[in-house]
Amino acid sequence: MNLWILMLGLGLLTFLTRLSFILLMGRIQLPAAFQRALRLVPIAALSAIIAPELGYSNGTLALSLANPRLLAGLAATLVAYRTKNVIYTILAGMAVFWLLSFWA
């Protein structure tokens, strides 16, 4: 029972935190620097999820050219930088990963 109360309380806290930004967005003017920083939050969150997956192979840190995930991530980053196209980025990363995995 205590676990359910904890989960409901944390869920309510998360909901209220997000709701506060939605309700206050039209009523207050946030500083320009804060607005610029908010635009970078999704990128930072996605990077925090993806980076560990690229750097680890079989549960160990693998920052070498033998790590196909790292090379595929680097290829996808290069394609994303050059083309600014999500589909091309995904296709390039997956193609490099599959080729290197098949080759290894």
C-alpha cells in the first residue's frame, strides 16, 4: 500500500510541475536566456539516453573502433549535421550498424 501511495504522490508531483509551466506560460514572460535554454532540453535528454548505449558494448565501456554502435552513432551524427534530415540520419546509422555487425 505504501508503494502505491508513493507512486501516486510522485505522479501527482510530476503532473503539477508540468501543469505549472502550461498554466503560467501565457501569464508571465520568461527571460530570453531561459527560453533559449528550454529549447535545448529535448536534445539534452535524448543525448543522455543515447550516449551510454553508444559507448558500451556487452556491458563494458568500449570507446574503440571495434564498437559498431559507436561508429554507427558517429556516422549518424555526421549525416544529421550535413543533411538536417531525420530519415537520412536513421537510415545511415542503421546501415552502418548492420554492416559493421554483419562484418564482425
